[in-house]
Amino acid sequence: MKKQFLKILMLICVGLFAFSCSDLDDNEEVGTVALENVIQKESELFSLIERVAETEDEHEITCIKFLYSFTMLEFDTDLMVVNEYVVSSDANFTFILENISDGNSIGINFPIQSILESGEEFLIQNKDELKQAIDDCIAAQQDQIAGQCSQLLQECVWIVSHDDEDEDMYGNAVFDVADDGTFQFYNNGELHVGTWIVYFIEDELHTNITFEEQGMTADDWNFDWKTEILSDEMMRFTNQDVSFTLTKECEEENYCAQLIFSECEGIDGSEISEFIFENYIPCILQIEDLEALTDEDSIAFYETQLDADAETNPLSQTSYQNTSQEQTIYVRVNYGVANEFFIIPITIISTTC
């Protein structure tokens, strides 16, 4: 039904603003426009039409498309014709609407009608019905977008990137959103929890984010974010001059949440798994915000803090079997040129799959 309705409003645009215009000095006639259907500049319907004229993105309000050129009349407060416009483009139409004098009006010829593919007649007889048609169209689109957004948010996880290339505070942070609107947010290995609510303000999609604990992360994220669905894989959050792009990721090996690595048991019930440490190196460096390794640098894995401190008994990075179902491993990263090192504990877990 939604698709049919979108088609309907595409059809009505052919006659939307085509007028039989009278002489501008004739105060008794205003063409074929009924005076009760003139649309005042301050009205909600005028604003709706203005937004439609400004729309360029086909994913926004696209139910009405204006077919150019057409002629439009402007009426003063006494409902006398004061201007006649030939509208030639969206940009031209937007400019004209923005410059309609306060208190003045524009008019529309009714009825607007069409025969649908089903053979049914579609009829709009006055400006109230036109406003209802536009409202219904926007509501249908809101339902469609909200459903799409809800599905997007609850599938897989979302990786954060800054639109400002000079910022990296939340680069590669991860939103994991549950069906009930709660989320887990991982940044540099730290877990934060909260909730978000998705809703519309007029025809704009918004996401209101609330972190449970106060702090820097809450200060940076606890806002109402204008939400743009860029594609099935991407969306953008914007608040004032701050914006983030969120990219969907469904493969666990392609993102890092915490320094906890799970592998399936080799034999069910054995609590023993094989761990390939070299696969975890990119995640460790990312979460610890460390520089990529060069030929001058090294990384090694140890069973104890003492071994890591002394750089003794390094473990195989290509095949290691755990000694307990959940175990701490110590990772030593040496940066040769800088003559500095970091020791990072990670957790490995053997799980039944």
C-alpha cells in the first residue's frame, strides 16, 4: 500500500500548480483558483510545499515532484493577485516561495485527480485534502525509514569514525545495540552501557543517546543526534558542528571491542582450544592506541608477568593451547627506535561452540 501511495502522489504533481491566470488588474477574478483554497505563507501547508521544493535527495520527501515549467499566482492580504510567476526549477521555486511577502498567499487549482493503475479514481478536492495527502505521504516514509533504521541498528554492530579527520577520540569505537534499545559501547577496550531512542521531528530522523554513567563519554554523546541513513551499511549522527559516521560490521574478526579473545574447544567439554595470537595483534594495537609495528619493533606473548618483564619463555604466535578455560596472557610490545615498551594483559577463553 505504501508503494502505491507514493505512486499516487507522483501522479498528482502534473496539475499541482498549473493555473488559468487572470489579468493582474482584475480584482474580481483570480483565475480558476477558489479563494478558500489559497495557501497563506504562514501556514503549515506552505511550509510543507516549501520543504518539498527544497528537497534534492531522493530519500527525503519525494512523494511530490514538481514538473516544470508552470505558472503560479501570489495574492495579497485582500486576496487580490499581486504577482504572477513562471516557475522553472526547484531552485527557482524555492527562491520564489522564500520571497512571498508575509501575509500573502499562493493558490492551487482543484480538484487534483488521477486514475490509478487499478482503475480507481484518486481525488483531492481542496487544500485540506492536499495537506492530508502530503502528511500521509510523509508518515508512510517515516514508517519506512523508522523500520529500516530499527533494523539497521539491531543488526550486527556499528563502528564509529570521526567526520573530522583531526579527531580520533572515538575512532573504531563500537556500538552494539540490542532489540530493546539498550547498547554496549566499547572504546579503547572500555565498556559503557546506555540506551537510545529513535524518533522523528517532523520529517527528520533523530537518535537520542543516553549513557548511564556520567563522565567524558557521556558528555560527548548524551545528545539528540540528527540521523541520516546514508545506505544499508552507513549512517551519520550530527549534533551542531560534531558528526560521526557509523558503519555496519557483521564479522567479529573485523572489529575489536575488548581484549578478550574466544576460540571454540577442540573437543567438546575439554575446555581446551587453539589460539593463534598473531591474529589478535591488530586488535591489541588498535585498542591500546599503539603505533603500527615496523621492522625495528617486536611483539611477544607470555604466560606470566614475570616472563614478560624478563622477555623469557615467549609463546608461539601461530599455535597455543590454553592451560585453563579462562586465562590471562601478557603481551609485550617493544618499540626499538623509541626505546620503549608496553606490557598488556589480554584474556583468552575456551568456549563450547
